[in-house]
Amino acid sequence: MEQKNQNTALMVMDMQETIVKMLPDASAILNNVSKAIKHARENNIPIIYVVVGFREGTPEINVNNKGFSASKARFSGMKMEDMLRIESSVAPLQGDITVVKRRVSAFTGSDLEVILRAQGIQHMILTGIATSGVVLSTLREAADKDYRLTVISDCCADGDEEVHRVLTTKVFPRQADVISLEDWIK
């Protein structure tokens, strides 16, 4: 393994079928994340998948949580295995780690931090949907936990392109390196 890849993991976050379907055109991000995954595999960089999910009946969702409580009825009627299903074009392979979170940040309600420590991961490369959701929340918390961070900007997407642009060009660079997929796979 190259020195630059030691203690590094590619984070593929919230690439679930139900979330991908919310984007008007998901083909670009799916294609880019697929290339990032291929590059990680070729360079022995572990891939950690993060999905949002709940128990049957969604007992984790509090009425005070504006974001999740608005969807509680929809989530309650959904089979959790359907909710957790990752888009097939970027799906994990045997041996890949998948972490289930209960909120927006990849850390909240999950065992992500235990996995990162056990694997000696100190550098997280972030990809995912949405830039203003899981990517932002995970970046902020990971920065506070002193992880080294890289965001692959064209492996993130948001329903609001302007929000994506502001986050990747003005907010994220304060706490992370923000690069393109092309720059990462060089």
C-alpha cells in the first residue's frame, strides 16, 4: 500500500436506493462514486459504507426532530431491509463494512468510531448524499474528533446545487481538503 493511503478509508454515505431516487439525476454521482470505489479497491483503501436506518416502527424518531419526524409515517410503513438497500452500482462487496446510523451524522447512533479506531483509520475520504446532510454533519463531527478529512466534491450531491457549491467551496475547506475525483485518482 502506498504511504499516502495508510490509515485512510473511503466513506460511501447514504447511497441507499431510497435516497438516490430523490435526486433528479443521480447518474453522475453514481458513476463518480463507482469510480472512487474502484480506485479505493485497486489501492487497498478500505471502504466503509454508512446507511441511515431504524428499527421496525422507528422508535428512534422523536417528534422534536423536525427532519426525521416529518417522514416517520413513511419510514414506519417501510420494511427496514428495503430502506437499508444500497444502490446496486455502488453496493458493498463481501467483506466491506456497513455501518447503520440513526441520525444525519455517520457517527450518531452507530459504531463508526469503534470501527475507525479498530482499523487504525485517521483519514476519512467523504462521499455521499446529501452534501448538506450526511457529508456536512459527518465532516463537522469528524473534524471535532481530530480526523484528517478529504471531500471528493463530485462524489457528493445535494438537492440544491447552490448549497452544494457553497459548502464545497466555502465551508468545507475550513476543515477538510476538497478535491475532485480526477485529482484523487491521479
